[in-house]
Amino acid sequence: MATDACCNVQDSAAETPLVCDLDAISASDRPRYKELRKMLAASAAGKRELPDGIAVQIATARMTLAQLAEWISFERKCCPFFELRIDVAPKSGPVWVSLTGRPGVKEFLAHAF
């Protein structure tokens, strides 16, 4: 199983590992996934802490909603413990992607982001 070194954190409550499984993304799709991860990092315009995770504001001039949705489609494969949500404000307002989940996810995200 391929894992991302930044993404190994133990959930202290249940001792269940929160681990990204990059093998869940096909080898042929991994370059695109990595490209989208870089794009997400470059498009982050803000970040806010949530009780059970984080929300990242996306500069849509750098990453379109379609590209963000494509990243989410990959992320749910390798990190199925995330709850992922895109919030789009009206009238070209801000776009936020939220990564939340069960106990331990917030600490996991502190290491990954």
C-alpha cells in the first residue's frame, strides 16, 4: 500500500489509523491527482479552522470549480474518511472547500496542510 508520509496520524480515541491510501488512485491517474493537489495549494486564498476540520478558500481564477470537483473525486478514493464539501457564495462570492470528519481528522489535517 502506498501512503503519503504527511498523511499518517493515529486517531487516539479509537487507535484507528487515518492513512491516505494512494494505491486507491490508479497509477495512470496519480499524475493528474498530484497536479490537482499542487493547484489546490496554489489557489488557497484563506483558511479557517472548523470544529472537526478545516475550510480552505479557493481562488477560482487559479482553480476552477470543475477542477476542484475533480480533486475531490480523487481525494475520496485515497482518504475515504473525509467529509468533503464545496460552498459557493452567490454573485461570484468566495468558494470554500471543507475537509471534515470523525475524531482525529482535524489533527490529521494539521499535519497534511
